[in-house]
Amino acid sequence: MVTREYLITTLRMTASPDIPLADLQNARCSGNYATALSQPKGTLHPVVYMFKYSAPVGWRLMGVDDAIDCVNRHGVPLEDARVIGCAL
């Protein structure tokens, strides 16, 4: 199980400079995948941060979007996608 604090640290360490740092909330994890939400100022809807774990690298940011379809965009298995909230 991955915590929001761990995902925030992962975001700070692995995101490219064009990805805004965020106070992530509602971390969900299933298998090698995790999501967390952030509500940037001035937005109406939360933004989804998508992470993937792989050995020996560890957790890495896969993408940021307002509605990630992680099954089709990132190849997340449907069962995991349902648990982490990114199956459209």
C-alpha cells in the first residue's frame, strides 16, 4: 500500500519540470498502479496523478489529467483501474 506522502515525494523526485507539484489527496493503490487527486486553485474539477511501480526503479509518475482513462492510455489492467478510480 502506498501513502499520499510517498506519492508526493515521488512526484517531487520524478516529475518533469512542466508538471506542477501538488498536495495529493485520496491516494489509491492496486497492484503496480496508484492514483491521487489534487485540486489546483482556480479549477472546478480535481486533477488525477497516475503512478506506476516497477522494480528496481520504484514508483514513477505516468501522467496527469483531469480524467485519465488509464486502461486505454496506460495499459492498466481493468481490475486495478476500477480500484484506483481511473476506468472510464
